[in-house]
Amino acid sequence: MILYSTEHKSPNVSLEEAIFRGLPPDNGLYMPTDIKSLPASFFETIQDRSLPEIAIAVCENLLGDSLSSAEIKQIIEQSMTFEAPIVSLEPGVEVLELFHGPSMAFKDFGARFMAAIMSHYLLKSKREIRILVATSGDTGGAVAQGFYNTPGISVTILYPTGKVSDIQEKQLTTLGGNVTALEIDGTFDDCQRLVKQAFLDDELRSAFDLASANSINISRLIPQSFYYFAAYAQAKKKGLNAPIVFSVPSGNFGNLSAGLMAFKMGLPVQAFVASCNENHPVADYLRSGEYKPVASVETLSNAMDVGSPSNFIRMRLLAGDEWSNVRETVKGYFTNDQKTQQIMSDVYTRTGYVMCPHTAVGYDGLQQYKAEYPGDVTGIVLSTAHYAKFLPTVEGTLGVSVPVPARLAELLDKTKKSIPMGTDFEGFKVYLLQ
């Protein structure tokens, strides 16, 4: 795989360099120069393949010129150790549960794959790296779990104080070892800005071998494409023949970009729904053609509280670049907190299914799409995190106590260890250099 910068001011690079560099020197994002379609035979028999088998086939299609079949198989077997089932909610609506990994969020797919492929390259080169990652909630826990005690890698996680759930915070602040948490007195956008500045700082680059585990890193997006194929395979096996519409709870837009990568590889999809909360510059763009990043606002679906999504450019390029092309494939809607809670309560009352706030936003986005584009479709809502990670909101909304998985419940008694820090880059830089 050869990759170019979306700013077109930096040289093309190999997969290995793109993974470890994270950001190109010109502050763009790395994108594959070519995304080949999978053969028709793959889709004809996809319903008979497991998630790891699908992942291997997709990787061989994308990365076959960078890694051998044996290397790809080893990376997939090391990272794809949990399922992504679709669950029937009601006629025409399936829920793709992406929370069966170690941190119980969809970002486990990207974090574990990234840890495995980085380890593969580090063992060959005998290098050591320092990973910087900003999180609005789930990324931090997934990266902490995925990279914990991985040889040759230390991890520094930046998260906004008071803007992640208690369990999310415990997931990224209680491991210790090679994982350090910085509690930033600001927003996710501030955390993301600090990480981006660090990657562009010559002094830091000369002092450390820096890498990113955010969705700015292309190796996060590749594995997230796997579960779109797996969802299609399961829908086909269930005999759900109506055109598929994926509704994606969207914040930084890495998840939706991964779906568009799958679409570019031939996955049959009628449309993608960008389901946003009250941070909706991309939904506005999809309606008007004007993209205006804004300061993020705090909502119940906190992992989506992003006012300036890094992956907007990737989404746009993968969907056809020009606005008229993008809006043919991607439809945008947004939901406020009041509607989010109404959805959570209504779905629970009717079906007994417990949703996290992000999943509820995705469900509402699908309903808005169906109202605007009537017709028979198989709607697949991505459930990005287990509801128990947002326990006060879920129980307060539903008015009942809900069961908490043991692996999350045990976190509540652990002691948080974080380093408070402001939003100025110089202070952050001094900390890293010390």
C-alpha cells in the first residue's frame, strides 16, 4: 500500500511509514493511492465466512503488497478475537453490536489491530515508540487496553476533564505500566490540537519516535472496515435482502470513513447515515455544501462531541470529493439530548433493548433517513459502546437498574491516576521532554 497526503505537499510513503508517522509533515492525512475492489466471488460466499476470515481477505486486498499472507494471518489472529454480531431490533432495523471487545467499545477493533501491526514492524526493526492519543471517551480505553504492556511502546492519553463517563475515565487511568493519562482542562478539540501540534514539532520529533493511535492514523480505519463486511455477511445469512443502509453515530468521522473504504472495495450499500448529536458541522455540510467547524458542545453522547472532525477530508474524498457526489452516498442528520433520551426510553419500553446514548443517536438518524427516503431497506445501526459505560445516563433515562458486566463493574473500585494539565502547547511539550 502506498499512501499520499491529503494536502499533497509531502512525499508518498509506505504503509509502515504512514502507521508510525501518523500525520504527514504537511499536516494532511494519509490516504491510500489506490483502493481495489474485492472480486465478485468474495461477496457471493461472504455469508459463509467468519469475521477473521473476512478480515484476512480484506487485508490481503488492501495490504497484500506490503505484508505477506502469513503476516496478515498472524496480525488478524492476534487482534480479531471477538465478534461483531447483528441483533434484530424490529422489522427493518438491525443493531451491529461493536462492544464485545476488551474495552467494550468499537474502537477495540482499531486499537488491537494497530497494536498487532505496530508490534510486527517493531520486532523486525527493534525500535521503540511513544504513542500520543486524544480521546473524547472510548478511544482512550481501547488504546490503553490494546497497547497495555506491548513491548517497545509507551502510551500517553489526553482526555478532557469532566467530559468522559466515570467508567471511561477509569478504563484509561487505572492500568499504569506503559500507559499514562493526561487530564486536560479543556475540550476534546483541545486534546486533539495538542497531539497534532506535537507531531509537527521538530524538537519533539527529534527527541522521540512518535506515533498516533487516533483515527488520524490510517491503521485505525482499515480494521474498522472489517465489521461493515461482517454485518453484510450476517444480513445475507439472515435472508435480509432489502438494500442496506448503515447509520453511523459520528464524531471524528473515522468510523464512517472506514465504512466508505468498504464501499470503495465493493460492499453493496445504498447509503450511509452520518448520525450526529448537537455537534453537527458535517450534517450541516451534507445539507448545504458549506463546511464550518465550530467549538464543540457537551452532550450525553460525549464520544461524539467533536466540533472540528479530523476525518472530514477522508470522508469527503472517499465519497466522491465534490459535495454533489458526497451527498449521493452520505446523508446527515442530528439529534439533541432530549430526543436521545426519548429514543432510549421508547426502544427499551417497546423491545427491552438497552441502548447507550450514541446508539440512540444512530437509531434516530436512521429513522430520519427513512422518513426522508421511504422504501424497503435493511437499516443497520452501529452500536458503538456498551450501555453500562454510561450508567448514570442510562439508568436515569430508563428509570430502572441495568446489569453491569463484571469487567466494567470492577473498574469502579480502582483508583484513578492522571496528570492534570492545561491547554497550552508549551506546557504539554515541556512535560513530554521531561
